[in-house]
Amino acid sequence: MSSLPKNLDLHLIRILYLLLVEKNVSRVALKLNQPQPSISASLRKLRELTGDPLLVRGARGMVPTQHGESLLKPAKRILDETENLFIKKTPFVPQEEARTFHIAAPDYLDTQFLPNVVSLLRRGSPLSRIVIHGLGPGVDYVRLLSDGDLDLVIANWDEPPEHLHMSKLFEDPIICAMHAAAPYAKRTASDAMTAEDYLSLPHVAPSQLLPGYHGVIDSFLERQNMRRNVVVESAYFGLIPYMLTQTDLVLTTGRQFIRFHEKTLPLKTYTVPIKFPPMRFYQLWHERVHGAPEHKWLRDQVSEAAKGLLK
């Protein structure tokens, strides 16, 4: 077993990590409140220890080399594990503490769910901040959870990522809806839609929301060797119910999402003639925050908000 270099210490690993993240010596110096020449000297030492330039000039500044990129995750893991070793866990007193919680979620959740989450967090920890992030095809939520930029991700998956911690929040039966004045709606009862009708009617569907995520509806149809007629895709799921009121489009979604819009919009809902499994919503989090008291409290509040939907 080879021995570690004698002049390798934790502070040097922290500098390595920040240099690979920031890709700028000046910014690292500011973050660590150290003079820039000191950080430059540390970079030279790191280059000697690794036998690699680590950072090289690119078109828009410094960029990590391939070897430098490969050191990012190990450096972060060392820093996290060291923090867990020496920082004593203290009880989290939500009423007295000021934390910032970062939660990512799509906009197709039940209309009351996120407001209920925010309400519980505000009442429970009034000094804390809550940042709600969107989810889209450009959001690498797995990396953001790993790096600590997100604390929780809430969404629905057929198969959530296995290496992340998760808990199921709620299930939502799938229905479809359209404008009550559409020709098909006028002539067809709510329980009389056939599978042939469903597949041939014009559908509106959300754009891809997560990387590699095809959507539970189309993924299920694909496994059954079926395909629906999607003629409109929208990145703004919350606006789709309003699109229905001016078109002949059909939306397939969870019952809890559409029930709010039924109260104010002229919509007609249908029993879907294809036996879709219910949409299953989960909260996901990373191992790095699994044992932290404040994060356990956060997850408990989210679970409590989900229980409120079922009452």
C-alpha cells in the first residue's frame, strides 16, 4: 500500500475541490479569505502531487483537465466524511434556528401540496428560508443533491434512482380531461371513452421534465405497444388546463391536480379506458444529509403535507 504524500492536508484538499468547482484562483481566494498568491502556490503544489495540470486555459477561462474532473467527487467525499467525523450533531430546534432549505419540484403537483409544505415550514421554523426550484431537462438533480445545492427533490418516477434515499408521499389515480363544450365531450359520457377514442383524440402533454425521463403515461403506453396522439407539448404544465378551454385537446394527469381546476374551468373529466397505474410521488435525498436533524425535520414536514392531501 503506497503512503500518502507528507505535505497533503485537508486544507489542500479543500482548495483542490474549490478550484475544480470555481475554475478561478481569485474566486477561491475570496471564498477562503486568503491572498491570491497563496492559492496559486497551493495549485502549484497540487500539480506536483498529482502530476497533472488540473486546470488549463479554455475558450472562456480555466477548465479542469480530464484527470482534474475525476478528482472532484473524491475530494468532495473526503470533505463531507471529515465533516461528519468532527462536527458534533446537535438537536435541531426549528422555532429558534435559521436555515435555508432548497426543494425542487415540478409544477404538476396537487395545487395545494407545495403551499401546504411552505405553510408547515413557515409555522415550524419561522426564521428559516425556503427556496423552491423548478425541474426541467437541464436540471441534473442527482448532482445537485450530491453537491448540497438541493436538499430534497419531489416528483413522480416509475423507478426512482436506487442510490438515493426516498420515501413515498402519495399516489394519485390517473384521469383525463377536456373542454366540456368540445364536440367529443358533448356526445360522450364520462365513463364511455374507449381505448380507441383515447389513443386517437388529440392530446396535450408536458415536455420532458427530467433528464432521461419519458413520462409515466407514454412510458406505460410504450410497454403496452400503444401510442397516443400527442399534438401539443408544453413546458408550462400549470397552463395546460387553460389550453383545454379553447381547444379540443385531452390532458391525462392525476386526479388531485385536475380537481382544483374543475372548480373554476369548464372541464369534463373521463375515466381513462386504459388501466394506468397511479402516479407515485416521492421525496428523494442524498446520503450526505440523511442523518442531519434539520433535514429529517424537513422531510417530516413534507410527509405531513402529503398526508393532508388524503384527508
